[in-house]
Amino acid sequence: MTTAASKLPVEVSQDSEIEQRILGILIKHPHKMDTALDKLRDYHFSNPTHRTIFKALLDLYTKQGRVSFVRLYEKIRREKLLADPETALVALTESVVTGRELEPCIEILREDYAKRKILQATEEIERMILNEEEETPEKYQARAQELIFAATQMENSEEEPKELLDVLSRCYTNLVERKEGKVPYGLSVRFPSIDMLTTGFKKKDLIILAGRPSMGKTSLALNFALNVAKRHIPVLIFSLEMDDEQIGDRLVLSELFHYRDKDGNFLVSSSQYATKLTDEQLEITQKVYSELYELPIQIVDQRGLTSLDIRAKARKVKAACPNLGLVVIDYLQLIRPAEENKNKSWALQVGDIVRELRDLAGEIDVPIILLSQLNRGVESRENKRPMMSDLRDSGNIEEFADVVMFVYRDDYYYPEQAEERGTKGKAEVIFAKQRKGATGTAVLRFIPEFTLFVDESDREE
């Protein structure tokens, strides 16, 4: 069978002249090795001979700090890397015009490599379908999206083992930039007591936000999302329970909290927002809408999604929006298990979902906040503060999560004693696990009317 894809060449470009120029420049102008090493790897070279020569150059430079025609020739001859090293190297040096051509040639080579990756992905998709490797169209689609996503992502050094020197160099650069205030350590959610405990949510982390029903999990997650988006950092929200308009109304309400008269009375209450507003109240609400219109938040409110569906949609958003900063998923127990896992116990199914979502966080390089219910065991204890063992359905949640935090409100369980205890309106965000930080508790105040949490250390009276 002949198809359009099978007629395409295996390589998008066999531009040996470009590869020759790059290698020739590096041999004649060895001081440019750092420029090449910053942007090139051996796999960028499509010609096997050129790939071998570049690897030899790299080995010489890293071990001896110096590169020359003679040293390169001796290394290739001694290690028998090429059958005729003299002919190959002379051809390279004859191709050089000027050292200024290096960076433009590198960009062309990288572009050709990117095209080859996409072509290889399409060939793999064709082979998969022709060989009938998957069982359902949904699986074909998920695998195809995974291949194309991987082919179109920016290159990084994670494809190969990393030298400790390289790792520590990046760590030190980050350290200096944090000291100078150029970059934060993690993603701040603008709750000082939480940011102090976490030093910001880290890229690639899976963060579990758990609690019993009506504790405010969704409200807190949306507060996080809003605070992040206000800094023009894109956010993606998966809502498997509420529809998009309910989320929109919650975001508006949380912002209306900040509008009051000189006596501290709210200018627009939640009940007024849900019924009929005066002209003055409508004007205030329109102002809130205008402030929210431009925020980079995307919402998926489709129910019955599987983890594969979530991965596919998240990859698509990440490809279109490379600076995606946060993903929120509400919530774990509403994610539909994959068909092939239906014979497994529910606990194992949940474990698979959590593991896949943690893999997704690493793949798209953002923190993912995954909301989760707690089991009913909490209700039977005198002290109803959640513990790790209360995570519903699977011990794998604890195993795969990088951060586990619980929301607890004493006045939910003991409304009559809350005034006496001084816990009325208070919410505890309990960090029971932090792979990259300490455990502890942040105290917030919950305003249910506006579905808003306010930090006790920085709240409006």
C-alpha cells in the first residue's frame, strides 16, 4: 500500500553542506565551541559521518578544553571512528567561508531536525494504524496526540543523562536569580502563609488538594487560579462537576468581595448578584467583568473525561500556549477509568489515574492541582482533622503525590462551639506531605458567601 506519508523521504533535509560548514567553523575557530554546545547535540546531524565528527569534537573539548585539526584527526584515527579521516576532515575545512556563519547554520540545522521529528511522528502514526496496534479510535487519537506533542515540543537536555556539574550550574544560576529577585523558586498563589510553606508550587509537581464535601476545596483552587492568572500566567481548569458558567460566577463573586462602602458594607452581595441588581450594582459588577475578561484562563467543563482525555486536552493547550503555568482538575473521583482497567479494583484504577496525571505534570512542565474527596472515616473521629489515611480510594494517591494538602474548617463540624473556640470562619490548610519542603499548617479565613479564602496574615478587615 502506498500512501502520501510513505512517499515522503525519511529525512526532511540531507543538507550536508550546512553540517560541513558548522563542523569546519568549529575546527578552524575552536573558540566558538561554547556557542555550538549551547544549541547543538549530535542527534541534530543527519549525516552519520558528520555526527561521528561532532561527537569526537565534543569529547575533545570537554576532556582537554582544546580543539584543533591535528588533535581531531589523531583521535578519529586512533579510535578508528572513520575509515578515511583525512579525506573527511579536509572536506570540512575547505567548506568554511567565515565564522560568522555559525549561528545561522545552527538554526537551519535545528529547524531541519524539528521537521524530521514531526515526519517521524507521522510515519509512526501511519504504521500504528496500518498494523492495527490499538483497539479503539480513542486510543489511536490519544497515541497520535502524544506522538505529535512530543515531536513539536521545544528541545531540552532531559533526553540524556545529566552531568552533576551541569545540574549544579543550573541550580547556582537559579539561586543567584532568586537572590536578585529575578525569578521565584515556584509558582506563587498569593496567599502569604501558603507561599511561605511551599516557596511556590513547583513545575512538574502533582499537588493533591483534599477535603470532605463543603470544606471549600473548589473555592480555594479557583482562588489559586485567579491569583495566578492576574499575573498574566495562563491557567487551565478541568471541571468535571460544575459547568463553565458556575465557575465564571464564582470568579466574579470572589472579586465582588473587594467592593464595599465607607462603612464596610458589601456593595453587591451574592444573593443580589443571583437575583436583580440596581443600576449602581450593575455598574460595579460590569467593572469586575471587565477586569476578568482579559485573564488567561481556559475552562474544560466536560464530564466523564478519562485521564487520557485530560492528557490530550492539556497537551493541546500547552502546545498552543507554551507558557502555561498551572492546571487545576476538579476532581479525582469523577475521572472516568480507562476501558481496559475496568476489571481492576477501584483503588487500583484511581492509582493508575494519579500516576498518569503525575506523568502529565512532568510532561507539560507545570504544577497540577488535583482535587480529591476524603473517605467518611473522618466523621467517626473526635478530632476530624484529615490525615493521610483519609485519602479516599487509594494509598497510591499518597505515593505519587508531590504535595498533599487538606482543607479543614472547625466551624463546619462544631458551629455552636466555634465562637467559643475562636475558630469561626477559620480554615486550616494542612500540608501533610511536601516532597520538596516542610509540613505545616496555613490559617486562612473562609467567606462562603463570596466563595473566597483570605489569608489571616494579609486579609481585609
